[in-house]
Amino acid sequence: MTASQNHDDSDFDASPSLGIAARAMAAARPGAAGGYLQGMNPEQREAVETLDGPVLVLAGAGTGKTRVLTTRIAHILATRRAFPSQILAVTFTNKAAREMKERVGQLVGGVVEGMPWLGTFHSIGVRMLRKHAELVGLKSNFTILDTDDQIRLIKQLIQADGIDEKRWPARQFASALDGWKNKGLRPADIPEGEARAYVNGRGRELYAAYQARLKVLNAVDFGDLLLEAVTLLRENPDVLADYHKRFRFILVDEYQDTNVVQYLWLRLLAQGSHNICCVGDDDQSIYGWRGAEVDNILRYERDFPGAKVIRLERNYRSTAHILGAASHLIAHNEARLGKTLFTDLPQADDEDKVFVASAWDSEEEARSIGDEIERYQRGGTPLNDIAILVRASFQMREFEDRFVTSGIPYRVIGGPRFYERAEIRDALAYFRIVMQPADDLAFERIVNTPRRGIGDTSVRTLHDYGRAEGVPLTEATHQLVATEEFKGKTRTALRDFLDSLGRWRDLVPAMKHTELAELILDESGYTAMWQNDRSADAPGRLENLKELIRSMDEFESMEGFLEHISLVMDRDAGEQLDAVSIMTLHSAKGLEFDTVFLPGWEEGLFPHQRALDEGGRAGLEEERRLAYVGLTRAKRHCLIWFTSNRRIHGSWQSSIPSRFLDELPAGHVEIKETGSAYGGYGSSFGRQNPYGASRFDSVERFQSNYDTPGWQRAQKAQKAAGSTGRGGFSSPAQPSYGRGQPKLIEGELIAKSVVEGAPKFAAGDRVFHVKFGPGSVAAVDGNKVTVDFDKAGQKRVVDSFLERAGN
DNA sequence: TTCTGAGTGCTTTTT
DNA sequence: GCACTCAGAA
């Protein structure tokens, strides 16, 4: 995405460039050797060639999804069904958009400058809104607020309303607001009950006030980029008709992640040509918590009547063991369309099964994974091919600590994004206020950064005046500085500040934008502020500011830069050095690694307790999909760990192996003989376990656990659907998705770990626990025992952790 | 304005 | 158990 592509209206005329299509014809003949269809399997080919009408491509992990999408575009161009500018192709992330652009370019030969409508939902939303801003009450140079600005704005409104901020935190309202916008609800549309549940029953009013304030500021938030776009199309049939004429083909990536507004937007646009092709995988839907509707993909055939559904199940990534494990696990989900990955590749003799290993606690887990990584490294695996995928980011720390001491290079993927850092946001606020004097949020952010002696009181005075007069803060300052309102130092400081802003503004047309940016940061004293800061991260922040200026160089002007910064600024691709990647399961979606470590498979952490408590069965199924995503990232080796003890919120908890372990098929899994889960620290790799055998000590015992409810359910599902004959597991042919499913999560919890038989303990028994010491049994529930420990207080533990102790 | 102590909450994240 | 936020005092 480049800065030059906004604001130009040329793409709306009827003379699209022929360049790409012509080159596509020349370079890519479908059938010929080297043609773009070469080497595609029949399903992929069908997905590429079925151009007319709605199509849903259910593309399992590693089945060549991106290839299908890009080849489809090439095919549309080569068959002259549309010009590049008549194809709408949407993705979720900039990264995906960039990749698609590159790959279409490769297929078609040349850079795809002619595809103006390939981009993220948000960037395309912006594009539409800029063009028709006045129709939704904006000016076309509107600002895009990020979450931080959003929260500050809400805070102000809550304060102005005299509502207790403590009781109704702005952050909480911001997420409600996001939720409503994701669902396509405007203030009038939100259900009464929900409206009342916020800010003292004033949820609806606050939402409306917030929107009104945005219009005054000539700003939109991320949610608006889509919601306002939908409003625009709904309320202006002529505009919609124009887009109908324009978009001959619509392509959507990661359809399982779309939310309601995105769905509504797509539906409106697809009314034109009906040629909408959505690619996705219901089994990889892991963003329900941020508004994604799995229903969108599950109901596709009903939403788009006559839709053709094409399944891509031939996997080119992983070994048969990994696919077998993943397929069997995901077959436990009920809300799915059902597909089973398989591989054509011959099985190698030395192919590893999926490993499961245990550790005493997270420290040992990190240590043994580190050892394992070094072993792979000695065996010739580059560290770049190895990843550790965790459920929650707090797990990363243990690995970082360990790798620092043992000298394993690593990189953490994720974390705060570049433009979210305070110094970057401050710098941007300076640039914004220079370019847009009415940007009050930018004004407030930097008016006293660095300190100029303009405190809260002064800012409030400006605010009150500005609001009373209906003028932005800059203007309010101008007017009040001319009066006796401010005295002495404050007045001088404000006047100096205004002078600086004016001076910088005058320089905009005269100076190269990167130089001006540097000048602003220097003259404002902002750079000096960090230079004088003696804290450890100050040098890093200065470095970030330099990086910011460097990245501005890619844009033609300050406006172009600001336009795209909040939407497009990715964190940089990272250094080239050989290092292990550490990231969350969520950020691993779409990636692949030769060797994948999956630590922390314990009840409560994975599946996460909150997902179960708040999401019930649907929550559990989403967790299971996460596990599926994790497993299918691995090409050749997949190693799972669980610990017997973990520190959660500061206190130690003994933990139970994840139910997902029980849901792996024994035939594809191997239990690693570390035996140290219950054996204490250090050199306890011996087989003698002072605390007795546990069910994870041997493969046999492990296998005997497959007589569990989860397993039985999966088997029943298999029987119902009949075998596919590919050695894989098949799932119900009919999606049996229901909203009113009973939430049995609690009851199912430990069931699978129970070795049938009489309870080992009774209330009153004296017992001993490795971690918590001696105690007395208070209650017994299956194999879960509640114990009053003499030292550690009352805990609920699994009986296999307990030893009978004499009185 | 800056420091300090109390209070809180604590999955996942893109745009 | 820790990291972050915010109100109130120095």
C-alpha cells in the first residue's frame, strides 16, 4: 500500500488500465507449461475456475489457500472477465494484503499497481469514506482515532456528564462500543437492556454523544470505518449502484474471521454481480471474542443461495501423524462444517509422532524445551524453523529467562505495535496538530509534553471555552491568550506554543516532510526530553523516533504518511538472524514451522478458564480450534508440554493435564519418558517415582484413557458420518450447530481423567501433597479432592497428586 | 509537578 | 506476585 493511492478519484472512471490484463494474457496461459494452473490439484483448480456466482472455499490448514486466491485473480484477469480495478479483494491484515499483491504480481508478471481495491477491510472502508465523506457527515480529510484516543475521548464525555469514572471505566465502555459497532449497531439499534447496562443506564446516550463528538472533531474510530461504510451504502442507493457496476468480482480472505458489519458490507456489495468468493476455514476461527461470527461461514449457503462449496483437504504441510492428531482433536467440535485433512506424501520411516511430555513446573518446562531445541539445532534444524506457541503471553517470560541464560537466540512476535508506543504517538500528535489545527486530541496530548507549565487547570479552561464557543482548542487558545485569562508564565508558555505551531505550519509547503518532522521534534524540545531522560528505555525510544522519520521517507508527503500510519504501519519484519520464534497461538495463525513446541496444555490455561466460564461450549470449541491451529502449524515435529504446577496470579496451583491431550488419538501420539512431572527437581529422569505411578507415566496407561466421554462422542460422530476411507476422521455431515447448547463444560471437566473405580480417598483422610505438604481431605468429587492443607489452605487437587499419610 | 502508596485485575489482538 | 493506574501529599 502506498501513500499515493488515496485521494485519487481516477479509479472511478470507466477506463481501467489494460496493462495488467494484457500482461496476464501474455505471461500466464492457463493450460500451457508454466501457466498459472500448472501443478494445481483438482479441487484448487475448481476453486480457481468457478467464477460465476457465490463460492465458498473451505480451505483447511496448509491446503494452498493463498495460492487459490491469487491464482483466481490471475484467472479473472487472463480470461478478461474483469479489469484489475474491477476486482475487490479484502483481507484482514496488511501483511496478508501485501502478500497477496506480491503473489498476484508474480503470477501476472509485474507489480500490481492496477489493483486499487485490494486491501484490508479497513483500508477499503477508508477509501470509500474519503470519497463520499460528506454523505456521512464528515470532511474527506477526517482523522482516524486509535483505541487510545478513543478512550480519552470517552473519558472526557463521562466526566462531562458527571458520572463516576471509577464505577464506569472508559475502557469498559470502549469495548462495549466496539462490540456494538462490530455488530453493525448504531445508537438507536442497541437493545434497551444493553443500553441500560452501561454508564448508569445512559449507554445509548453516551454512544450518541460520542458519535456527535467524533463528527465535530471530523474523526472516526476503527469501528466506524466499517459501520459508516455500511451506512453510506445503505442510505445512498446511487453510490451503492456505482460500486455494483464497478465490482465484477469480490474475493474475501479468512472469511471465518468476519464480523457482522463486514458481513453486511460484503452482502451489500455482492448484490451487484453475485460473484463473491469467500475463502476460509471454520476450524480456524479463533477470534470470536473480538466479534468474529463463525456463523457467517457456517451459514454461507443460506446467506448466499446457490453458493458452491469447495473443500480443500489435501494438505501440503504436515506429516500424517500431525494431521491425524489435529483432525482427531478437531472432530470433537460440533459446530463445524466438517472436513478432514489428508496428505498424499509418502510417510517417511523416521517420521515422529506428536510428542507429549510433562514437567514439574513452568521453569522445568522451559528448561526441557530449551534442551530439546538445542538437540534439534545440533541435528541441523535452523532456529528460524522452530517456534514456541503459547496460549497466553505471560508464559513467554519463562522461556525468555531460560533462553537468555542458556544463550539460545529468540525473538518474540507480537507485543506492543510500533505506532502504539508512547513516543511514536506523541510525535504523531505533533505532526497531526500541525497538519490539522482542529485535532483537539492531538493538541491535548502534546500541549504539555515536554513540560511547559501548562497544567490540567489551564487545559480545562481552554476546553470549557472551546466548548462554549464551539471552536477547537487551538482557536480557543488563540482567543484566550489575547485576553487576561492566563497570567504570567502560563500565558507566555501558551503563546510560545502557538507561535511554534504557526511557524511549523508555514514550513509545510516549503520543506521536505522528513526534515520538517525532525525540526518539529527538535524545536518542540521533544527529542531533548528523551535525551535528558536517564531511564533505561530512553535510548530505545530515541531510536524509535529515528525509525519513524526513516519510515516517513517512503511516503510522498506528511498527509500521505498520516493517512496510512494508523492503518498500515506494521511492526517491522524483524531481523534476519537465526532465532527461535516465541508467540501466542493467535499470532501464529497463517504461519508454519518445521518444529513447533506447544507448552502449557493444562486445564485452566488451555483451555483457558475464562473461555469456559464466559463462553460455555462455544468457548471450549474455540479453544479447541486454537489447539488445532497450534498443531497444524507444524510441518514435521510437534511437541506438547504440560506441567503439574503453575503459578497463576501469584500463587501456586497444581494443574491437571488439558482435556485436549485426552482428545488426541493414541496412534499418532508418543509420550516422552521424562517422568519428572511428579518426580521432583533436577536429575529425576529416573523411573523410580517416590510418589507412585501416575497415568502419564506410560503409554499404556495413557491409551487406556481413550475410553472417555470426549472420545466416545467423537467415535459416535464418526459412525454417524461413515468413514471417508482416507484413514482420517470424519465429522458429522450436517452441521449441528445450536445456540442453546447446554453448558456442560464444568461437568465434563475432569471426567476424562478418571480411572474408573472407587474413590481413593474419603473425607477426613490424612494426605500428603508434593507441593502443598500435609493436609486433611474435606470432600471428594470423582478424582477431584478438596483438601485443607495444614500450610497452604484449602485447594482442589486431583487424587493422583496425593499420597495417603498416616496421622 | 512529581513522588508515593493504595487499589486493582490478570487471555487472546487487528485495524 | 506483579505491573499498571490514579488520587493525594510534598
